[in-house]
Amino acid sequence: MESKLRKIEKQVIPIMPGQFCPDFISAIGTCNEDGTPHLCGHSWVSFNPGPPKSIIFSTYVKPTLDNIFRTGEFSLNFGTGAMKGFLNDICAGDGDANNNGLQYGYTWGEKAKVPILDVSPFATECKVIQTHKLGEYNIFFAEILSRQLAKNLVGIAHHSTEENRAWQAGDAYFNWLLSLNVKDLDPLLWFGHWYRIGEII
């Protein structure tokens, strides 16, 4: 069957994939040596279904690197459009929200001493299991120790203990996805400028 999609002519240009594809923005949280929280705005984050279920990200930001190498722990806090000003400031300042004079609420994680941002609708606590050096960057593979999701986004997936187990197993996960409008998550994207999710197609 012949494709009805129009063929696109291409040419070689010096653009890296990361410069062309919109990047999801998050805040990586770690604990400083003096016990204060440190936050670093980040876009190079991915997920591995495992086992174990893992977060993968790379960074060159020194405070974040120092803290992760010392503790082996970090949090990933989902970035939203409402957090744009905060994330813009910590991205520009290599992450130290306290030194930037920013006001934010957080709690320490239950399974790792990492900051969980109050304003983030989704967050994970992570423990590093592998580290790889590539050029100036360190790539971390970290097991997900816990996940927290805003109550208004839980939907049908967590109405009962049975459904909790089914969601963990993946059975109810797709139903939950169908019930969720990604615009409600309001993910913050970077593509030369800040973006929010638009039309659903």
C-alpha cells in the first residue's frame, strides 16, 4: 500500500538532536554537605523501564555532581509552566536556589535525603547504581526508590489497593493515561524558548 504521506526532501546541516528536539525541563534536587538543599534545572533526562526502573540523566554542574558523588542520591522534580520563572533562574545560576535568593517550599524525601519541591506535580527519589563519564559530562543511571504524584492527577489508577497493585503492574496504567490530559500536567519545554503543551491531536 502506497503511503499518502508527502516525502520531505532533506539536507545535511550542523544541528545536534538536542538543539532541534524540544526538551522536557526538570529540577534535580540534591543535599549539600551542610544539609541544605540544592536544585539544578535540567533537560537531559530519560527513563529506563528496568528492572530496576531507573532515571537516566547527565550533567556537568559541579554542585550537583559533588552532591551526587558524595551521597549517591538525587530527586527529579517534574517542571511545569507555572514553575518557569523558578526553573529559568536555577538554570541560569547553575542551580543553587538558596544563593539565588529564591523562595520555594520543599520537603525531604522519605527514602533518600533529597528535596521534593512542593510545586512539582510529579517527583521521584533516586539512588545511583551506575555512573559513566563521557567528555565533560557524567551520566547517571539511578534506581527509582519512590514516586509521588499530585492527588488531582492520580485519577482512576489509585482508587483501591487492588488498583494500586494493578497500576504498579502496568494493567491500569493505560486507562490512567487515557483519563489524563497532558495539559493538566503542564510540562515545561525548552526549544530555544520556553513552551507549554498546546493542542491535543
